Amino acid sequence: MELTAKVKPVMSKEVPALTWKESIFRQRKELVRLLQQPFSLLIDKCEPLMGHRGQLNEVLQALFSSVPYCSSLYVLDSNAVQISDSVSSTGLDSVYYQTNRADSSYMKETLPEQGLLLSAAYLSAELLRPSLTALQVIRSDGESLGYLCADFDLRNLPVTSELYHEPDEWQQVKGDPAIRSMLFQQTRVESDMDRNIQNVLPTLEELLTERGVFQCQIHFSSSQVTIWTIDDPLRYRILNKEVLTDTDICLLYPSHHYPADAMIPRGDIQKVLAAMAALRLVDTTIYLRQVSINIFNGMVSMTFSCDGSHYMRYDDFLTKGASFWSGVNT
């Protein structure tokens, strides 16, 4: 049973992005939907056979393929003791027969009176791989006889929801407490990049707007920049202080039209870079150490001398003046 998710390459500004919890909820909801019918059929077949190992095995083997993406199928009694063999695509496995699974993480979750429980993900005991278990109570005349269980390796499960998008609201993250405690015992020291910032900024603007660089991290204190390019997005490149002051570096990267689906308008790149550089001078104690800009998700990130980090939309960032940051509680 195949399920293909339609993934939008770009998130529109007008469409609110799902949180990671909402994305997980949608994924789990769809998986439950896929399992409901085969589980219902299996439970009807297993209910009169509880306590008959051989016949349970036959039913589980006959209907194993009806449970999509399943890695192991088995039955427990009402005390969580396994009373069937474990059935997989390779056949029967008796290793866990008569094993008490009461201490398994999924048996400690609140089981619904009716319907299917899809457990929280856990690390499998054997392979230490992310897994989950679906289980449902087997009943007869209202009495619980046991449980039908199916294990799943997360590697084998399809992604049934849209690709998760990082939210674009302002986020603030506190850093290392040890650094914060020593904050007022430090003072900004002018770096090579600070001294050559008038040459560095135009070079970075050229790379971002004309040379296919879509993300860069600027390390002001160590005078280096890490960049990612559209032509080779899975590898980063490090530009040191010598490279950054040599405009010839632009010759190494082919010309690119500015991407139409970039969230940061081309004309605002220079403004963002200039505003980032200005934050180096906003205060001698609380100052900017590192920044990042990504033109596709429209976000900038900033790490200050107190190790506090901020993530925000580029346009929100541009509305904040020096006076705002000089008094921010990072």
C-alpha cells in the first residue's frame, strides 16, 4: 500500500507553518488510518484462537502482508505474555514466545478501550533503532483476552505529511550558563574582519545576490565565513580573512540569477548585512559574535557574547534598531 506525500518546495508567507508537534500528529494519524482495517480483520480472526499457538501463527502468517510496513506481528495474552511466535517477512521466530512484555514502553501507555494505540517512538532493544508499536485489545463479550501487536521500524515507514517547515516566529535561546556568568568580565576585541568590514560586506553581498550562495554564517570574532551554494548545497566552504578581503574570490563561483523563490528580497540583502555588522558595535560587553542568513527560509540567526541566540525573520530583524539590541535580555 503506497502513500505518496505531496511536498511544497516553498512555504508561502500567508500559510501558517505547522509546528513540529502538529506535523508528527498528522503523520501518526495517517498511519493509524492505514492500520485500522487490517487490524480489525486480524482481531476477528484471532479472537476465537486465543491460547492456540499454532493456529494463531497460521492466521498471523496468512494476513501479515495486509499490515503495511510491519516488521513483526504477534499476540499477547491479558498479562502481556506473548502467546504466539513473532511473524515477519522471513517467517516465524519463536525467540520471544512466552516472553512477558509488561515492561515494554508501549505496554505502559494508556490503552484505549476500543481502537488502536500507536505507541510513542522508542529505541528497539536489538538494533537500537527508532521503532514504534501498534496494538489493540482483543475482546470477547466485553472481556479482554489479550493484545494484537505490530512492530514497525521507522526507517520503513513513509512520510505521509508535508515536509516539516521551520517556524519563522522570533525564537530566543539561552546559551552556556558558564559564559553568561562571566559576561561582564569580557570586552569585545576588534577582529581582522571588523577592521576590513567595508571590503567584506560587498563581497558577501555579491556572493549572496549574484553567485549562488544561499546561506552563510559570519564569524566576526574569528574572521571567517562559512557558505553553502545552490550548485553544491550539501557541502560547505570556509572563507578566511584573507579570502574575504580579496574580491577575486567571486570569480570562483558562477553567476546565478537571484532565486525567484527566495524569501529575502534581493534588495534587502545589503540592508541585512549592514545591520548585522552594526551589532558588533552596539555595546562593548554584549556584542554580536556570529550570525547566519538563509535567503530561502528568510531567517537570520544571531549569537551574542553572552551565548544567547536569536532566530527571526529578516524583516523583523530590520525593524530592530541598535537601541533595541543594546537593552535585550539575552
